[in-house]
Amino acid sequence: MSDPIRFYYQGQIQQVSNAAPTRTLLQHLREDLHRTGTKEGCAEGDCGACTVVIGEMKHGQLELQSVNSCIQFLPTLDGKAVFTVEDLQQKNGELHPVQQALVECHGSQCGFCTPGFAMSLWSLYLKKEGDSVPLCRKEIDETLSGNLCRCTGYRPIIDAAKRMGELPAAEFDRAAVISGLQGLQRGEMFSYTADGQTFYAPRTLQQLAEVREDHPKATILAGSTDVGLWVTKQMRELGNIIYVREVDELKHIKTVDNMLEIGAAVALNDAYGAVCQHYPDELTEMWQRFASQPIRNTGTLGGSVANGSPIGDSAPWMIALGAEIVLHSVRGQRVLLLESFYLDYMKKDMQPGEFVAAVRIPLPKAGQQFRTYKLAKRYDQDISAVCAAFAISLDGGIVRDAHIAFGGMAATSRRAPLAEAALNGQAWNEATVKNAMTLLAQDYTPLTDMRASNTYRMQTAQNLLRRFWLETRTDAPLKLQAINVFAPVTVTA
């Protein structure tokens, strides 16, 4: 028997029984509930006009995150709370400080994108609730990284973000939301059937393995940041869907054999946060530039590597570090090097009934030099033209165990064996690096597409290897400010 989808919205429990499993939250809000404040701009999680805030119970606490409603399938909201721009008005009829600040600072012109900006700012407002420290520009920029506007030039919206905390505070009744959510939590697998499709949301690893074994052709769904576009842009029929985000055993972050193991249901933001505790200088910029905050809130690192896109930003640095992927099925567990998992364009070494359970990332080693770089047309929220990662160990100035990996240079993210061989056993100097740069042309045959030409890709790939050397050479390595236009500059008198 099919269970209805249940979620908390505007103080009430909403139940949905006849919507297709791939109907998006945006469609439901606008077309079924007639809450038309939330807008559709791109239908692919890019522009932010559809931004809403989702509330979820985690470890007894209410966690609130901004998400793109245009690519979130309705059944994924089961057991959660939904907040839209209609919820911001205060009980006495006055505008919320977020709305009032946007009015005062002239943060809206045509107004189409404004509800999305308001919801992103509201998510930040709630995070800073009770905090007397003024917002810094970096927090504002990261919060608004998923919202695009063609009218304002952003300055008035940034002014509004600063202003909202200066206005009289508005209360948010967390207790009421928690009370509403408590009765929606399920102990058993959620199964929803409509329109000839079934959406499965198992609660345990064993349930997931059994459902996957019974439905080997079902679509595995984690964050919907890519699968959502299969529906909204490619108009694909997904068939049955298996949702992995409710499996507790896939939500862990722990250390296993000197590797950081991250479960496949861990959000990208949390995954990168954990990894950056060990690689703060090497990966923090990649974390900030990996999509937008709403995408990082909903996507997963496991889903990103399982998708296997040749232009994904995570695979190159994971391959360079020697990361592993953990596959699971009813037959047990299988562990592969991530680089061995990718066979060809969108083809993976995955046996029937298997799914990604976790990824394992080696912790830093003594003497290791590691960097990763992203080249794209925009700093925020853009797909890479080239993504590079380099890791070497230096033994008295001699290169050992060189790992070079690129995304955007081939049908998969993969290593550069000839360039690596030219580095291993050689002195870490300019002559060695130039030789390796030349051999990159034999390791890769990049394509020309809308993002970059093959000539650009090859030249920048070679130059990034040189940049890595400039940063890590034993004699006078260059400081970050000398090679990165976005690096903070310290001004001294």
C-alpha cells in the first residue's frame, strides 16, 4: 500500500497522494497550493528564483537549509517542513526584517528574483539569530551565491543583508515547527506510488540493499542536483526511484584506517566541511566555489562521484589523493580506488545491485604537497572548463609518488601517467616541471565545447602544473597573494 507524502507547511500538515513521484516542490507550490511567490527561472537549480527553506529534524534539533525547489522531487519532502516567501510576514502584519531591509535598501527592481533572495537572506537571518556580531561580507556572498539578479547589480541586496540585522528582531517559533514534525517521523521505509512509479525511501542499509536488488534498474536518488535536471530539462522518465538520504548508516563521517570515510547520504556542505578540517589551505576555496550554497545543502559527495561527470569538481582532487569508493549490495561490500571506478564516459565499474555507500579520503601525509584548482568563467556557481589536482611527496627535494588528475580534459576525470613518470625520482625544479608539462599533451586529448577550446584546456592544464610548482618549490615558494587574485591581502603600515 502506498503511503501519502506528508510535510509541514504554514502551520499545517500537508498530505499528497496523487502527485507523480517526479513532481517538483516548485510545481506543487505554484500549481497545487497556489503559493505563487516562489518563482521558476531556470528549472535547473541555477538562478535561485525558486529558493525555499527546508526544515528537518536531526539529532533532536531543527536544521534549516536553503534549497532549490525547482529540482526537489515532492516525495523527498516527506517528514520535513517547507517555508516559502509567504511565511515571512509577521503575525501582526508587518514585514519581516529581511523584507523591510530589501525595501529600505531598494534591493528589488523587476522583482522576479526577489523572493529567492529574501529566502536566502532569511536562512542567514535564522543562522545568526541571537548573534550580536555584524555579518561579514564573506558570509553574505556565500549565502547569496545561488541567487542571480539582472537588475540591481547586487549592491542594494548586499546592503539589505547588512541592514536586516539592525532592525527590530522577528521571532521564529521553532518549538511549533518541531512539534509539527515530531508526528511525521517514520520508523519504517517510506513507499509512495503514483502515476505508475514507486518512490522508495529505505531507513536501513539492509533495506536499501534489498530494494536495490529487487529493482536493479531503479534510479538512485540522493540530492537531485543532477537527477532533477534529467526530468526538468531532458524530460526523462525515471521509472522507480530509490532515495538514499534517509538511511542512517549512510550519514556518518568517521576515520577508518587513516582515511576519512564519508557516507553517501552526507550533504556536500558537511562533507567538504569535514575534509577541509584536514586540508584547510588546499580545499577551502574549492568548497566555496563548488556550486552554490543551496546545491551544497542538498547534493552529496557520494552522489557526485557516483554520477561520474567528466567535469565534476570533486573527482580530480579525490583521485590525486588516492581516494577510495565503497560499494555495497546484498552480497556485501566492495572497495575500489576511485580512479579505477571510472571506465569511460559515464560508465562505472558498478555491478548489478550495487550502490555507493561511502567514499574514503586519505588524511594528510608528512612531506606531501597537495593543491587543487578550478578554472571557470565565473568565480561562483559555474561548471569548470578545467579542474586540476596535484599531489607529490618530496624526499630531500626529490619527487616521490606524484599524482596528477584533471577534470574536463578527457571522457572521465583521470590521471596523467606520462607526466607523473617524468616527475617521479627527479628533482623538483623548473626543468623537471617543463618536461612534465610537455608530456601532458600526450596524456590528454581535450575537446572543444561551449566552455573552452581544446587549445585553451591544454595550455591552462600545463600552466596549472607550473603554478603548483611555483607554490611548492623548495626555493622561495610564492605566497598565495602572488598567484591568486582572490587571496586576502594584509595591508601593513
